[in-house]
Amino acid sequence: MKEITDIIENELVDLADLLPCIDYVKNRGDVFVLKADGERKTNAYTVFINRIGKEPEMLRSDGDNLRTSIIEVLRRYVEAELIE
């Protein structure tokens, strides 16, 4: 989890910096999903992680800023994994 934390705590992190975090989630056997909804006027981005066989099973963030939504769901992922 330190790998993700080190990246998301950097205030200057950009979208490209977040790609290794997505791979980290995948490599742990969990599912990362990004949806961009062109019909919505607000909260156009939905990002969620399905934690297979764990509670809470889904961690979700909706927002207008893709970077912020990804960071938020990754932050929740780290918190949930540390609780177990």
C-alpha cells in the first residue's frame, strides 16, 4: 500500500503518475473501473474499485475532475486494505 500512498500524497501528481496505482490494484486481484458519462452535466466521472471477496466490496468516487476522483477512490482503497 505504501506504493499507492507515496504517489497519491504528492500534491503535484498527474494522471500519468496514477497508472502504476491502477496496475497495483489489478495485480492484487481487484478490479479498477473508470466511466466517463457524456450525458451527465455534473459528476461525469465515476471511478470504482471492486475488492473481490472483501468488505466493503466496492469503493466509489463520482466527480467532475478525473484526477481527483481517481485519487479519492485510491485513498479509500488504501484505508480499507489497512483496516483488514
